[in-house]
Amino acid sequence: MKEIKAFVKPSRVQKVVEALQENGFESVTLSQGEGTGAYNRKDAFPSLDFRFTDSKIVKVELVCQNEEAEKAVQLISENGRSPEPGDGIIYMTEIESAYRIKTGESMKRFDF
């Protein structure tokens, strides 16, 4: 299984989530945050909470089967893209195991 974390612009989140859901990725977690990056937007402003951040960001997280991961990355990339620089970044990591709390059953469909 793979865990995908994508840091995208708030203005692109709805489009990203809708594309994921339309393609069968129904369980997505969103977190609002602030960050810094290599690109400094012209309209960036210092945070009131953190004096060193300059960009609002939304973290999109999901876990999927190995064979679905590249499709999820493609959807996030295509729908998170904007005309401006600094669209964000996507991380993918390996998940050793995942279990449903209610039943304790494994969420892995295949053992490779």
C-alpha cells in the first residue's frame, strides 16, 4: 500500500478532491496549514501565528493500493496545477500495514 501526501494551493483543493473521488479515491483527509517554499508569491504575507511562514497550504492525504498510486499522483498533479508558480509537492511512501478499527481486518487487497 502507498500513502500519498500532497501539499496544494487552497484554490485548487476542491478540484483535486473532486477528481480523486470521481476516480474511486473516496477516503481523503484534508488539513489546513502554512508553510514556506522555494517560490515566494508576490501576494504572500507573514502569518499572524508563525512569523516565518508566507503561504497558505492544504495537505491532501490518502492511502491506496500499490497499483492505484500512480493514478492518484497523476490526478493530483493535473488538477492541482495552476498558471502561477509554486503549485506544491507530492510525497509517496510505503505503508506496511493498515487495519480497520471496527473489525481489525487488513485493508491490503493483495500481498506482494
